[in-house]
Amino acid sequence: MAYLLVRQASGYREETLSPLVSEMLDRSGIEWSGKKVLVKPNLLGPFPPDSGVITHPLLVKALRRELRRRGCRVMVGDNPGVRGYGMVARMARVTGMDSAAGEDFVNLSLRPRTVRLQSPHADHVSVCSEVFEVDHWISVPKFKTHISTVITGAIKNSYGLLVGGEKARLHSVAPRPEHFGELLVEIYALRPPDLVIMDAVIGMEGNGPSGGSLREVGLLLSSDNGGAVDLAACRLMGVDPLKVPSQRCATERGLAPARLEEIQVEGHIDPVPGFRVPSTLARLDPGGILQRTVFRRLSRPRLSVDRKRCTACASCVRGCPAEAITLEDYPRFDTTRCIGCYCCYELCPQGAVKVGRLVDFLRR
């Protein structure tokens, strides 16, 4: 039976986080001494520490310190969603992860390994070699909503193991949410994390993972099963896990528990009052065929740009898997090529990409 450790955490202070992280490492039952360990936070892109978009660097700093105290050889890294020369270094600097990880920060994009994938959507993927070379790896996702996948959690965090243009390629081969959810689970299953520690101290609600609103949750969650952590996240958000494609698929494949009663829970998981879910959630209801059909017709992505915020950085252009965006002073969207993945919305560091008023109107 999977376990789930839920602990109160008020703010990002090392004196608060260190004992909690230490307890979570102890509870894992893993012998850490002398082991080589990869720590993978969620670093979507060059977003600052207090943006609520990324795993907070002080949590990673506390985790790194506790692992080193146990005699571990530590690596900290992630692959950003936006491609480009020097992007990893810029991401590390802006997020504060370079100082949090110090000499243990690694560029996970430098040594890709092609591995076979048991999927009807793709037969191979390019993944960072490090995840297969370490003794243990720890996934440190952020508690956030996601306009395309409903939640960003442990299963989704494994998507950051992909190298180079793989993220964009897989969005293209599996544009439908249910198919993309299957791909997320298949990538997660290549090597599930040995331990998950979710940063839910400050989370994000609404249309995340980068354009939502910050929400104080005040929790750290830990488990030996990523699907258990994501199930708890659904509970906290008030989301039916059957409406989360990756969670539904992981449960069907035995990689996630179906109910919290199947988990040994240590702590309290109470839904966050009035938590705002993504406005696109209606289209993912597996039982609401009429609702889903109407939503898909009415709410096809109508993307636009807030010119007051846009800096013409071209993050949306580089991150678009369908090559549906061009930059002419400001981004231009080709609606005939758009696959509705919302990568442009997700990756914009200025929050300048807008999803359209109708999508916002259909929230909940």
C-alpha cells in the first residue's frame, strides 16, 4: 500500500522546511547514505521564485542540504519548456535554482538517451541520461492547475525529463487531452520516481500553470507513489480525478490508487475552500458527452496578446509544437494550425497570452 505524508508548512523558510524534508526522507524507508540522487523540481521556464509557477528554490535547497548531510551525491536539474541556446542557464539564474543547488546543478539537456516507448502515439522518446544512471530520483512538483491537463503534479513533472524538442513533438502527435494524458503516464512509467515531495505551500488556481492566481495552501505532501500525490492534489482542488486524463490512465494501468482509502494517509487532506479550477475542465468530463461536444465547438482556442505586457521575446513562437505562431512586432496566431495545447499560454513569462473571454466565462 502506498503511503502519503501530509504536513503543514507556513511559508518558505529554511528553518521550517528542513525538519519536514528530513522527516519525509526518513519516512521513505530508503537507505540514502552514499547514493547518487537526482532531484527534479518543476522549472517551467525563467520565472522568479515567488511567481508560484516553479518549485520554490528554498525547498530544493533544504532537500539538497538534507541529502548531502546523509552522504548523498546530489544532482539538481530540469529541462525548460522553451527551447533556445543558453535557456537552461537563464532558467537557473532567474528561478534562483543556481544558488539553491550550487555546484550540484546540472544541465539535463546535454546527454540525451533515446528509449523505446510502449505507446500508440510514439515509439520512442529522447530522455536525459541522468535519470537512468542515479540510484534514486526525487520528483519535486508544484501544486498547480493546468489549463490543458487540469493539474500539474508528479506524473506531469516527469515530462521535464524529455530533452530538446521532444516536448513539442509529443504535443503534436497527441493533441487530444486524453491521448496526451496517456503519453504523460507512459513517460512517467519509464522510471517512476523513488520519492515525491510536492510543493503546496503556495499553489496556483484558475488557469495555470503560469497564468493563474496564487493560492496559499500551506502544505508539503510526500509519497513513494506519484499517483497518490496527484490523487491528493485532486482532492485538495476539488477535482474529480476521472476528469484528469493522466490520473485516469495511471489508475487504469495500476500506477495510481483509485481512491484515497487505498493509501496510508498520515495527515489531513481537506479541500481548499472555493478553489478555482481551470476554465477548460468541462471539455474533459468523460461522462458529459453533450457538454463536452458543445464546449469543444464553442471554446476552440481564441488566443490573443496583451500588447502592454508582451515584450516580443518569442517564447511562444519557440514553444509552439504546431508552428502556428509568427512574430510580427507581436505574436500572430494561425487558428487553422493551432492544436489547442496552450503551450504559448503556459510558457509566456509575461502572462501576455490570453485564452479568450468565452473560455473564461465557462469556468467551472
